[in-house]
Amino acid sequence: MRFNKKKIGITLGVLLVLLASTLATFYYFRDEILKVTLEKVAVKMDRDYDSKFTIKTASFDGISAVNLTDVVLAPKHADTLFRIQKMKTSISFWHLLIGDVQLGTLEIKNGLVQLIKKGNVRNFDAFLKKNKNQEVRDEKRDYAALAKRIIFRLLNLVPSDMDIKNLVFKLDDNGKKAIIDIKKLALDGGDLESIIHVKTNTFAQRWRIAGEADPRDRTADIQFFNMDGGPIKVPYFDERFHLLSSFDSIRLNIENIESDGDEFHIDGYSSIANLKVNHPKIASKDVVIRNARFDYRFLLGEDFISLDSTSTVQLNQIKFHPYLAYETEEDTIYKMNIRIPKMQAQHFITSLPDGLFTNFQGMLASGSFDYKLDFMFNKNKPDDIVFDSKLNKENLRIYRFGQANLAKLNGEFEYRAIIKNVRQRPIFVGASNPNYTPLNQISPYLKKCVLTTEDPSFFRHRGFITEAFKQSIIKNIKTRKFSRGGSTISMQLIKNVFLTREKTLSRKLEEILLVYILENNRIVSKERMLEVYFNIIEWGPDVYGIGEASRFYFQKSPADLTFNECLYLATIIPSPKKFMYQFDDQGNLKGFALKNQRYLSNLMLRRGILTASDSINPYGVSLSGNARSFLTIRKHQDTTGIAVDSIPPKEDFDFEFLKTDEE
């Protein structure tokens, strides 16, 4: 035992001597080591990134602090990336011994960091290129380990104490400019304080960021304010993406970043007051969210990334629990679940963002509801999609409508389509309009054909077809674009009568909610909805309603239309202004159009909608009305040789929607 103790003591003594020798050697040669290290960096910048890295002076201050002056990184054929006049930093020596770099302090005076794009040339392109020698790894990625490694390394690069003065970040994207001038940014003992001047081509502001931050404890709680009062405007996005955005204040909180066994999680919350957003794809006016809060728990494992279901999103009085997940254990799977706990219907209506649901302003409701949505998509098995949406209501009733008075569908009213923000001529929906046609005076064939092509389960569903939504999602994912929707006749009716044709998020959300209210509160009968639909939809260029359409195409009344004529009218509903491209120069239906009609005829026979005794013309239809004159009309070609709105419709009819209602 005594021998072992003596041996251990000798070993420790030798290690201490070696450590002391190493420290002494490092201390004595530290400036030379620093010089060699910086030269290696300069060589790497020149060789791998075609950039010049220079430092005027570099020296140690003590054993761990480094002083640098005039630090410059400049691509050889582009603008300087950054220039720092004075910089002092210290590194934790003990972390360095175990191969980890952890900044202790950081001081910067008079610096410039700029991202410049001139034409297609960017001064940071070289640093975005992938290493050609980088091997492609086939093994599965451990997301928890990867997140832990990246985040912990980044946090180690955040100094525990910081003093930055006059550091300018400049962005110039072909004249779209934003300058963020950090006059002061100090982190002292966990207390964060800053003064920032922001200037763009459109505004100038002074910001203040204050709070607490501890990179070693992995916590932060900071807030943004406008020092001059009023909202904080988001720079650059207004010019680059036409997105106007502002907010009164924002708070970012990180409560915990921790590794727990094989899992890694990030917990905290963020809140924002009076968020205002304006973009033509969102809504036609400002969208305002008065108060919003997001309590989050991000969870990562070996084969998944998720936003945990314990997370909460609150928009005014609306509170819901989202769950998002990306899993790769066996197949690549995307999951989304949303839960809205039981809440008062009126609280939901008054909490909707201003400007996003203008037709709901003034609406009054009683009762309560809860909602859940379950979605799952398996990339390797796309047809096994899960889409389950359920709303449970309790004494839910709308007793005063907002701007969209759905009850007007029961009486006479004036309808004016809006196309490209231009109001079209008025169409009176009522008996005083000679072209208005009651449902019982329309050929029964038209009802059968339109229901088959547009909405086979119209008389059974409550505004939405779940299977149609599933098929739409599958096709849009497969084509990687929005190539198809799942609109029912109810949705088309709401869009035409109460909304516009603008393709905005606001319009689509209002359409969904208004359809639900229309179909689930017994406001209008299905028969009346179909009658109004037939009398207002567009059937051709400046042709509205079946009364005008039957005469425009066939010089007939709607009651006298044949099966083939009805089938033809049903197939042009998606693109009525392009009807002429289904015909050849002699006025006969082209092959693809005849093929579509045969398919639809056989489908209706299989479903029992038609019988063998129904008169079906194998040669399609013949135009006899004013529509015939359009067969020789073609729009003037643009510079590419094809007028934008003269491109013919696709020759392949989308039959997937029809198959969702197959027996």
C-alpha cells in the first residue's frame, strides 16, 4: 500500500512538472505561437475562400487575453466582409486544454461587418460553398447530439462579459439597404444593455435591448424597445419582400437548455405586443395581433425533432397547444397536432387578428367549442396520409352576423364579381332578372353533371370533404407546389358572393370559417345554395349564370339543355374563359375533350346517376350561340409569342377528386 501511494505521488509530481513546463513554454513563446496560428488562418482564407485576412498587430496580454488591431477580412474580388479597429478577447485556458474554445471577455471598438450584393455577386459567396472533399455520409443523423454540439459551441463563443462600441452591421442588397449601428452593447455580470441605431432607405429608429443573459448558465431574458416611442419597424423586409412589419415590444426568454440522457431540450417563451403585418399575400390591409405569447419546449432525440405538446400559443384570448414532429426512425414522417381547449365562441371571434377576418367584425355568438386537428404524412407512404379535423360544439349559435350576412342568400340580392380588384357588371339574383333560372327550371342533367365534376357529395357533407383535402395535400406535396385545391360548391359559393378572388391567406381563412357557419347553422338549404350557385358563377367571358350561359353557347333555355351540353358546361367551370381551346378550327371538340366526356359519362353510369336509356352523343356538342365566334379569336401574342391568358387549359382532366366519392 505504501509503495502504491509513493508511486501515485511520483506520477502526480511528474504530471505537475510537465504541466508547469508546458505553461512556462507557452508563456515564453506565446506571441510566436499566436503569430503562427494567425498565419495559418491567413493561408486558409487565401486557399479555400479566395480572401485576404490581415491583422496589423497581435499580442498576448497575460496568459489568456489577446489584443488585436486592424483586423480585416476581404474577398479578393468583392467588398470587404469585416474590419475591426480594436479587439481584445480572453479565452478560458482550462477549456482550451480539453480542446474546447470558450470566450471569457470581449471588447470591440470601431468595427464594420457588411453583407453586399451587387448584381449576382455577393461578398460572402465563398463562405457558403460546400467543401468538394466533404464525404457524403449515409448513416442516420443523431439530432440530439448534433444540436447539443452546435448550441454548446455557439454559447461558448458568447463571452460572459462584453463591451462593444461602434460596431456597424451593413446590408446592401442591390440598393436595398439596412444599417444597424451598435453604439453600445454591454454584458456585465449577466446584465445586458445596449443602444442601437437603425437606418434604412425608408426609416430611421433608435432601439434599446435590455435584460439578462448568462451563456454559461444557458439562460436569457431580453426585451426590445423603441427609444423614440412608437412601434419598432422591421428593416429590409419591406423593400426585399414587400413585407411591412412592426411591433411595440418583444420579449425573448430562454429558461433552460439541457441534455437529458438521449434527449436534448430547449425551454422558454417569447411574447410580442401589437404585431402589425402587411403583405399582399396575407391580406389587403394591415393585420394586427394585439398580444401574443409562445411558451415552447423543443425536444430533440436520436431520430426526431419536435415541438412538444406541452407548448402553448396564445393569440389574445385564443389558446392552443401545437405539436410538430419530424421523425426518421424507420420512415420519414411529418406530424402535426393542434388542440384548442374548450372556450367561449365570442371570445374566439373577438380574439381574431384585426384585418385578417374583416367579415367577422360585429359578429355575435353564444355557446362554446373545442377543436382538434391530427395530421401525419409518411414520405415513404404518401397515400397513408392522416387528416382528422374535429370541432365539438356546445350550444353554439350565431345570433348576429358581421359584414358577411349569410342569410341574404335566402332572398333577392345584387351580385357583382370582383376580378383582379375590378368590380364586374351587376347581376341581380331574383325574378326581375330575365336570365335568372329557378332550380326546377334547369335541366336535371346539369345538376347531375356539375355535382359529379365539382362536388359529388354536396348534399351529404357539411361544407368540407375530408377525403378531398387528403388528396389535395398528397398531390400538392408530390408536385411540390399548390397544384390543386379541394373546394366544395359551398366554398365556391361563399368565395363568389361574400369574398373576393384574391389569393390571400385572409380570404382562404375567412372562406373556411364562413362555410362552416353557413353549413352548420341551417341558415340556407342545400337546394337554395345550388340554385344561387348556378345563377352567379362565371361560365365564359362576361357570361354569368346558367340563363346567360345556355343562350351564349347553345341558344337554348336551361331547361332544354341535353346531357352532352350539360356535361360540357360542367367541364368548363374551372376555366370558363378558355372554353374555346377545347375545340378545333371546325368547331368540333378535340380528342382530349371527348376523352374527358367519355370518362365522366362512364363514371356517372357506374354510380347510377345515368341509365342506359339516357341520350349520350359520342361526338360531344356543337356550339350555336355567340360562343362560336370566339373559336377564331386569339389574344395578341406577347414578346414570348404566347399571350398570358390565352394559354389553353391542361388536356389531362384531374379525375382524383371524382374518385374520392367512388363506391
